[in-house]
Amino acid sequence: AICRQRFTHFNPVQTQIFHTLYRQPYNALVGAPTGSGKTIAAELAMWWAFREHPRKKVVYIAPLKALVKERVADWGERLTGPMGRTLVEMTGDVAPDPESIRQADIIITTPEKWDGVSRAWHAREYVQQVSLVIIDEIHLLGGDRGPILEVIVSRMNHIAAQTAQTVRVVGLSTALANARDLADWLGIAKVGLYNFRHSVRPVPLEIYIDGFPGRHYCPRMASMNRPAYRAIRMHSPQKPVIIFVSSRRQTRLTAQDLIAFCGMEDNPRHFLHMDDNEIEAVLERTDDPNLRLSLSFGIGMHHAGLTQNDRKICEQLFHDRKIQILIATSTLAWGVNLPAHLVILKGTEFYDAKSKGYVDFPLTDVLQMIGRAGRPQFDDRAVARIFVTDTKKEFYKKFLHESFPVESSLHKHLHEHINAEVAGGTITSAQDAVEYLSWTYLYRRLRQNPTYYGVEDSSERGVNAYLSKLVVECFGELERALCVTVDFDYAKGKVSVAPTPLGKIASQYYLSHTTMQIFATRLDSIDHAN
């Protein structure tokens, strides 16, 4: 009854995964393109959990706060009432009281928040009452926040072993080149691995890649505006269009150029599908002057610099097809489910403050953005146009039609996670730390792709030696940061480790070991100075 309100039958992807997710208790990994209905996979697994373990909790982990909010709004409206279940949101913005969490059946959270909460699982009974963990966009394991996902899965398996209960893990991702490795790590044997190609999208997608010359970023972006306008007139003269750009400034500049091109047409407001009275009422409610101008031509803008009210107005007008064009930054691709007939990706680079230069979007972001093309209810085909620097055209041609492998980056962010396990009592020696790492995805990939991680000997002995070296170096840095104390027993050949008060504080408040080192060294000198 819940699904019948939105569609009459499952699509081919949902049909194939239905039996495993809804009827069987196995861990599962579902790799499928954006727009193929993976949310239904999460719902099927959730209904299994409430049928088999009615008094236990389901945890849904999404990589962005915007995705968490979207899922809270959607499930809060559609599922909680008919199912008679309660739902709670846990992010950096929303911190529910412990009683609300204890009463909730569904916890929707971000990786960082659940990592922080589950570190103290001994003291938090609700963490031990979880029967199902759903990890959305699990292919982000290869990104900066991937190590947190690795640690969460390892910790939930550890909790299940300690409490003699089973915790089912369901991962949702885009199509993967090394899905088998990910499945092995999740404990999936013969049943539970589904890895669909990009060609199985419910709405077939035509992808065009256009190369643009020019070394300098801003002139190159400006040269893309007329081709973008032509692409709209060619592929989607009447249907919705999303143009993804890299910055707030680019949303404004792109909108201004499109308005200028509209001015050359017989009907300059052909992207606007409202009468004058309706658009006047909308403009009165709009705060941003640039947005007011663009909306009057049927062109919306969406970025973090706009007020929440302005963003909501644009989302609603685009959803209701009152405006035809939406120019947005990449966060819209993750956070708001607004598909379009045509998606134009205007440049694949953004300015990165850390490296003080322009860098490429992660491949996962590019896939997510072009995945917004195609609306199953309205379209039988969709179009994506990708505008790139001409030197990168061949690269994108290759990768967009092939799945990409997911590597681990846990070895680059090991300190905080090792410190948390030391503070929690899980790790008391170097041997414990090596065993702990043997549960991670990093361990699987060290054997499969040793050169990527700088491992010279890919045998089990060589991998263990690499891990031991990694652990001892990590202990050394944590000791210098005054987070742990390390004791070398040369007679027994054993390295023991114990937490310090600073290490426990770092774990509890989710702080970096370098932050604790600064506290320890500078606060003392400040005290003396005062």
C-alpha cells in the first residue's frame, strides 16, 4: 500500500533484489546507477528488520546532512505513519535528547555522528539494539570520509560479536569495478551481491562530452554559456533542465548570460511557465535581487549563499515545472531529489582552498550529477552534456562508460580511529591493532592492489609487516600528541598501549590528536603567562 501510491510495479533492478532484501537475512551490496530506485532497496531491508526484530532499531547512514534531511522529510511523511514507527535525525545540526533516541525505531544520521555515538557503545544501550545498518553511497569509501565508514562497519561487527547478536549491513552504491572486494569485506558470500551496469537505468541516458580550449578558468567557463543555451534549445526546449556549476559566482554569471540569450528570442520569457500575477507574488517573497531577476525569466539558482527560503522557492517552482531552468552547485546533486530531462555539467573543476588551485570534481560527484538526468514518470530518454577542458575529454569518455574501483584511504586517517579504539579498550597492544585492521576494507585492498599502498611484498606476511609498521608509527604520533602511553616490552617482543585523559577527551568529543597536542603544549604556556 505504501509503494502503490507512487508506482504500480517494481523496476527491473528492484525486482531482482526484492527476494534477498525482503525475505532473507544476509548482508547485501546493491550497486546501481543513480536514479534506479535504490531508496526502495533501503525500505525493503527496513521492512525485513521490523518484521524479524520488531523491538530493535534501524540505522540509515547518509554521507551529507542534506541527504539526511531529504530522507527524514520523505520517510517522515510516507513511512512512519502507516508503519506506526518513530524516526529521529542525528546530525551536527540536530542533537536529539537520549530519551528520543531510545524511543526511536529509525535513526537517520551521518557517518561522523554515528562514529562518535558508537564509540561509547558499552554505555549506550540503543547502539546495542541495532538490527540493521544501511549505508547509502558506500562507494564514497574511497573519499576523505571513507575511513569513517570502514570503522563503522568494523565496529558494528565487533559489537555484534561481543553481544552475541547479528547486525545486518546493507550497502547502496553506484556501479563498482571491484564489487567483489567490497562484498567480501561486508561478509557477503554467494547471496547478496548485486552490481548493475550503468546501462540498466530505468530511463536510458545519452551522454555527450564537449571539449573546450583555454588555460584560464573564468574565460573558459564564459565560453561554455552559449553552447549550454544551444543544448537546451536542441535537447530540451520545453522540458526541465539542470545546469551544474562549480561556485556561487558561476550560478549568477551563467544566469546572466542565459537571460541575455533569451533577450534575442521572440519570446524572452519562454522558460517561465506562470502568469504575471503568480510570478509577481513569488518575487515579493524572494530575498536575493539576482534571483528575483533570473526567476522573472524562468531561471532559478540554487547554492549555499541563498537563504533557506530562496532555495525552497526555487526547488518548489522547478518541481512544479513553473520554471524550466535550474542553475545549481554540486551539492544539489546529493541533497535534493530534483531530476530533469537534460543535465548540463558546466566544467568539471572547482576551486579548492586547501590546494589553492582548481581541482577536478571527484568521479563520484560527476556520476551523481549526470544521474539527475531522467525522470521515470515523465521521460523515456534523458540527456547529459558534460563540458570539460579539451585535454580531459578522452579521460571522461573512458571512465563514464566503465565502473571505477574503490580504494581505501584508512591508512591516511588512522590516528583518530586507533585512538578511539584505545580509549574504548578495544585495542591494548600493537597485536590488537593489527587484528583490528584485519577487519577493515584496507586489509582486503592491500592484498589485491599492493602497489597503490606502497606495499612491496603482497604475501600475508608482507601485509602484516606493513600493518605492524603502520601501527607502531601511529602509536608514536599519538604518544607525541599525549593521547596514549606506549610501553615496549623487549623481552616478550610486545608493544602495549593505554589511553591518557587527553586521548579519552579526543575520542569523546571527536577531536583530532593534533588538536590535543596544541591544547597540551599551548595551554600550559598560557597559564604561565597569566
